[in-house]
Amino acid sequence: MVDDVHASRGTAADREAVESVVRAFFAAFTSGPDSSARLDTLRSLFLPRAVITSACGPEPAAYGVEEFIAPREALLSGGTLVDFREWEEGGRIDLFGDVAHWFGSYAKQGVLDGEPFTGRGAKSLQLVRTSAGWRISAAAWDDERDVAQSQ
């Protein structure tokens, strides 16, 4: 049996490597110059058959890597979304062997079609160690919303 204390351990190098993937993941969601390069980096962070799931609507929506990135690339570089960025606000890493999990909160802000907006939510990233380093095998998120919207 794996206990909670054991599961949360990992080497300092593993923790730093996972944190680096998390930082690069969030950095990809920034509008403006070099957004294509940041999204290319995002592609490299995922396993080719990773699953990305949004729980933001009435039903979860699951995407493959390209299916997830393509519309975001168009939005981040198309000019309708400007001054956008998303950032990690805090999270927790659990490690066991070649498996890691990051769970934490994030915030975002930008201007969409001339209207400023902000938002917050939580993301879950599952990672596995590969010969090329830690890669995301699955991601899921949900945005905060009014209680009335979630019923």
C-alpha cells in the first residue's frame, strides 16, 4: 500500500522538473508576440496522445493535443484577444516513481473583443517521466463561476 507520506515524496530534481513543466504550461497562454513559439513549447510538454478536459460547461469536453491547441493558437494570435495571460497562483505536487500530479489554482485576465475580463479556476495536470523528461499525460480544469450558473 502506498501511504500519503510516501506518495508525496520525490527528489528535489524531480520536483523542480515538474514545476518547470507547470510554469511552461501556464506561460503558453499569453497573447502577443511569440505566442506561436510558446504554443509549440506547449505541444512538446504533452505526450502525443494526452487527454485535455474542460469541465467548464454543462458537460465535460475532452480534446486531443492538437484539437486543444489549434483554437487557442488562433485566439491568442488573431487580435480579438489582447493583453491576455494566465498564471499559476499556487499548487501542490505529489510524486511517486515515474508519476506526478500537480493540482492548483490559476487566474487569467485579458481583453476579448474590446471587453476586459478576469477569471480564476483550478487545474489538474498528470505527468509521467519519459526518456525526454516529464511530460503531461492528462490535464483537466474548471473555472470559477456564480453558484447560480453551476446549477
